[in-house]
Amino acid sequence: MKACSLHCLKIENISVAIGDNAILRDVSLHAHCGELTAIIGKNGAGKSTLLRAILGEIPHTGTVFFSGHDGSPAGGLKIGYVPQSLSVDSGSPTTVYDMLASMISNYPVFLQRRQKTVSRLRDHLSAFNASHLLYKKLGRLSGGELQRVLLAAATLRKPDLLLLDEPVSGVDYSGLQLFYNILDGLKKSCDMVILIVSHDLDFVRRYADKVVLLNRRMEAAGSPDEVFKSGEFKRLFATTGAVKG
């Protein structure tokens, strides 16, 4: 495991229940900045629920603690979030520029575009192979284009914590590879904690530094090799053909 740089995320004994139905039970993990932590599990394992608990969107017990490199609480925590998808009306006039500019400026987007804002957004989008999409309408983006734009939006304010909930569901193969390469570059160049929920085990094996296997509770955690070779992983995934060696 890499040493911490500036930020760490500590989740301790997170539990979520709806009535008598336990969705998550005593989940604890420690995620470092500069690393990609992948959360895997079968459908209904509580993966998205864990992200919602971290975001504070649902009631839960346990603690979510974000610290600086010295272990003290980090103030002014900024979180970036990329959902599975974003429903956009194909006839909507809203462009990529409109969405991003509204995130960084109080200047009305329907007025004349400020060159300073245009340059900043174009430069930012270039890191996501999306600068050419700046004036394209959101409803006209392909699945892969939209997810890259959402990733650009999530990182526009340089978050301390980046959460991705199955961000490439329904994206074609070339779009997948482009998205994964961009995410890997972010991991290496930005000081942020990255948590991703993923069903793509080949991606997890190739890019993740740490893997957490959930089945409403933490079944296994460690490097991809450690988790994929564990008895818990084989018990949950052997019937799907996902186990490779």
C-alpha cells in the first residue's frame, strides 16, 4: 500500500438499514490519496448505498472521516461525483459550456461568453479528450462523451474525494478504454482519494490499487490479486465465469 500524501478517507463501521432490512453491516475501509479503490460485488451488495452514505445522502451509523496527511480533520472537503448516467432531454438547448460555466461563475451563461471562462474550460476538457465538445448540446452527446464530460465536471473544482458509481455502464469498448486511461491519469497526477463502484473486473484487475469486496458487509479487501484469489471472491463469482486463475 502506498503511503499517504495529503488526504485519507477513513470509513468505520458504516451500517445502513431500512426497517429490519440491513443493507450494509459494519463496513470499514481506509483509502489513500493517489490510489484508486474499487468496490465490487454482486447486484444488491450495497455498493451504491455505501457511496450514498459517504455523501451523506442516507441515514447511517458509523463514521466517515477525511483527514490531512497529519491525521487531523481536513476542513472544506470537496467531493466530486460521477453517476451511472445522466438523463438529458435530447432536445435540451443546454451545452457542455453552459453546464460547466454555471459551476464556476455567477455570470449568466445566456449572455456573451467570457473568453477567460472559455479558455479555462477548454483547457480543462482537453485532459478528458473532450475540448471539442465544449459547445455541443448535452442531449446530443454519446454515452462515452457524456461520461467524460461528467468526469470533467466532477473534477473541475479539484475535489479531495472523487466518487464514481459504475460510471461507464452502457459505454462501448473504445469509450471504456478512453475513460479508464483518463481515470488512471487522474490517479497519478492529482492529489485525491478515488473510489469507484465497478462491475468490470478486468478494469479492476488492471487499474485498481485496492479492491473492496462487498456483500452487504466487507467480505475481503486488499490488492486485486489478493481479493480475486480469496475464497470469498470465488464463492460469489465462480458461477459467473469471472474467476481467472
